[in-house]
Amino acid sequence: MSERIEDIAVKMVAGGKGLLAADESTATIKKRFDAISLVSTEESRRDYREMLFRSDDAMKKYISGVILYEETLFQKAADGTPFVDIIKAAGSIPGIKVDVGAKPLAGFPGETVTEGLDGLADRLAKYYDAGARFAKWRGVIAISDVLPTYGAIKANAHALARYAALCQQAGIVPIVEPEVLMDGEPGTQSLDRSEDVTRWTLQIVFQELAEARVKLEGMILKPSMVIDGKKARKASVEQVAERTVKVLKETVPSAVPGIAFLSGGQSTEEATAHLSAINSGHDLPWKVTFSYGRALQDSALKAWGGKAENVAAGQRAFTHRAEMNYLAAKGDWTKEREKAA
Ligand code: 5MM
């Protein structure tokens, strides 16, 4: 019997586990590999992801699901085992990024709308057959002193809602990811501005989800934190946590089972510290965990460096980061635990 989307959603955010966002498109993974002077080929991408997915301890104890890029969903490890089977054997759930990227929004200079709705129902059926039980779509909201516009938020929220409805119809849990960027110029992205834009974005997203009849119990929200621009960050960990909790409580219905943050270019330790502060001392109606890409992978990628002899070192780095974020999802991370590990 097929599993109910409500049960899959609960499992994705249970017990301090979180999601590994390993869905970098071919262009993005190339950028990541450029940083370690590694050529991106189908084989090097396979080797890198195999190193992560075969980190047994991390996968079993800390990672509830993995967001894959289409190539990886259908890819096999070097010994011929499908990646989907490796992920499932660790008790983790395979997921799939289904958007085809943020494209310039006609009539709205500097803003984008995420595309990928055409033919999505057919693709979802194919992904379900391949083992995917959740999906991800990322809408990107630019921030400056004049952006975002209502038109751009509305267009992205509408696409997110159409995508979510199609996923649920296919038996797949949609991760709804409206990312408010944090690369505003100094002076244009204060904590107050980030709070206003994040609130406005989430209000419109949940309005669109309601209009599209998306079942809140069968989705996961993947938001950005309320944080000031990374070019001139002044906010303390506690301020980021307080403002983020405030905005989420104002906008996210308690019927949503879980919130899994993106890291958005925060340093690995910042992303962990913020998640832990959000989870400690706040009475939250949802599970709150991580769905990090860079903040889970950066140290592992460096330690691995594209070399077969460094697989164990890469896995150690990944396991450490995953454990720190698992502690953070329970509000139990401290600097001391970071150092002790
Ligand atoms: C892992 O990066 C994901 C894919 O990015 P592209 O589609 O641009 O290649 C990205 O969507 C990711 O899932 C989220 O943004 C969270 O990643 P970060 O690195 O912000 O935690």
C-alpha cells in the first residue's frame, strides 16, 4: 500500500533529523567543483555523491531524506547499486528537485520566476516510479531597497502552489521553498527589511497554497531565516532566532508539520548556531530542522578534494556537520559540542 503524504512529511522532519540538499544542477555543481579544481563530469559527480550517500553513520542517524538532481535519481554507484537503493537502505527518503531554475521575469527588471510547470505531472509520475517520495521547488525573491515587487512575489508563490498541488496529486510531498536572498547591498538589507520581506513573501505563499487547495499536513516549508545581508552582518544569533520565530509564527499555519531551513550562504557554523537558537527556548507548533546544501557539504567537499584516498576524510567531515545540525534541530548544539566532536 502506498504511504500517505502526511506520514512521509512527518517522517522527513522527525527526531532531529534533517534533509541533505544535494540537488545542485549541473551548472551549480560545476561551480562547487571549480573551488577544489575538479572537473565536473558524470563520473566525478557520481563519486562525490557516492561519498556522501555512503556515509552510513550520518545517513542513518541524522539525515531523513536527500534532495537529488534528476541525473542522480537515476544514477548508480561505482559498483552498480542505484543511489536510490543506497539512500533507502540507510532508512532515508529519496527526493527530487523538479523546478528547472529561476528565469528573468518579463517586465520586472532584476527579478525572476521559477519555471518547470509544463509537463510536470508526467515527470512526477516518472520520479515516483523511480522511488522519489518528496520533491523540491525553489522560488527566488531578490531583495534591495526597491525589491521585491508584489508582482514577482505573486508569480513565484503561484508557481510554488501549482507545483505543490501537482506533487500531492502524485503522492509526493512538496517542499515549498521561497528563498529571500541575503545578498542585499549594505544598508539595503537590515534585519527589519529582511523581516518585512520574509513576512510579505510567506503571507502570499500561504494564500496561494490555500487557493490551490494544497493540503498543509502533506507539505514541508523550506524558508530562509530572517537575517541581515551577508555583506554587512550585524545581527546576533539571538536576534536572528527571535525575528525568524516571530515571522514564522505570524505566517505559517500550525497544520504544516515541518519547517526545514535552507542555509543560503551562511557559514556552516552560523547556520547551525541559528538553527539551534531557533529551537531552544521557543514553543514551536512545527518541527524545525535543516535542509542545507552548502552548510552541510562545504567541509566534506574540501576534505574530499576529488581524491579517492580522501573519501574517509570527506565522510568524517560530512558526518560531523550532520551531527551538529541534528543537535541544533533539537536545540542542543553548543560551541563546546562543536569543538568536542
Ligand atoms: C544544493 O543547492 C540547491 C540547488 O541549487 P541550483 O538549482 O541553483 O543548482 C538549492 O536549491 C538548495 O536546495 C537550497 O537553496 C538550499 O541550499 P543552501 O546551500 O542554500 O543551503
